[in-house]
Amino acid sequence: MKTHSKIVAVFCFWSFTLFAQINVDNVIDDYFKAIGGVDLLKQVTTFSSVSVTNLNGEHIELRTKQKFPNLKLMEIYKNDVLISKKVFNGKKGYKLTKGVKKKYTEEEIVNEKKLSAVFPEFGFLNTAAYVGEAHVSGKLCHVLSFENKKMYYDSLSGLKLKAVTVFKKDTKEIIQETYYSDYKKVKGILFPLTYLIKVKDMEILYTVESISLNRDVILSDFE
């Protein structure tokens, strides 16, 4: 009986020690190594991409541009017609929906400054918290929490597999899940070329058609 108790105690201590050794720095460091390495990532000053999907028989195109440190443009086209636009120039921004322009609130400006980086994980190093483990598509992941977001990183490959964002609309909470897959190299850096967005009963599968690094982005894009 005493031997059994000792084995259980040793196992619990080992499990606790292993868990305690995992932290934000470990997870982000593994992620950076997995996608190309810190030195290569720091060379990226601009990013642009085009992603497409088909929604109810209509062609949807998502165009994104980013510039270091936190400038961002996102446009959504339906059958080649612009239906939505979000712009942040590092200091202020606005949303354009169905021809109606609305300036960012102070809270939105603060959030954009935190999250608009090409690789937001650089910011997570000082602000995120390690909250444990969970399975995504059968794979054990380390989970980081940052304000209204949770990010899931494969414990073996280091790659980001999932993100969960909680939005508040009036008094209701809306949960958006994004699943990342089909990682491919672009100039030595791994990017997911497929991402599935789930909101309530709706699922939208985007396919990345193109990614450009350090070109095709100018300051006037963020006006």
C-alpha cells in the first residue's frame, strides 16, 4: 500500500512539474520555430493576402493588407463588389459597410494596436496567459488566452490550429471559432492556406489564393 502511494505521489509531482514548466514563452517559441524562426519573421514588414469562399452560391473574396507595426486593411467583396471595409492606420481607423462609414471607437483603436501585427504572437509574449491543454481535431494543444481570445497550438508541431474569439453584441455573446490547416511555405515561412470559420450554425471555409510578403503594400492603402 505504501509503495502504491509513493508511485502515485511521484506521478502527481512529475505531472505538476511538467505542467509548471510549460508557459507562454515556451509555446510561442515553439510556434516561431515551427513556422520559420524569429530572425526570418522579423524581416517581414508587409503582408498581403487574398482568400476566397463560396457562400450561398456567391463568390466571396477577402483581401487583407498589413504593414509593420500595426497598420491593417481588410476588404470583403461579393461577386467583385465591395461590401465591407476596415482600415486602421496605426492611430485611427474606420469601418465601411453598405456605404456607411463609421469611425473606430477609442476601445477599437486600442484593440487594433494590439492585434494588427503580421505575427501577433510577438505581442502575446508579454500579455497572454497559459491556461492549459485541450484537443483540437484529436491533437493535444497548448492553450493561450489573450483578452477575449484563446489560441490553440499543437503540442508536437508547434503550429497554431485554432483560435476562439468571444464578441459581445448588445447583451449577447457571440463565439467565433477559426481552424487553421494546410500549412505551406511562402519565402520560407509557413502560413495556413485553409481556414474554417464557425459562428453558431454557420461554417465558412476560406482558401488562400495568394500571399505576398514585403511587396504590394503602400501607405496609401491605409487611408
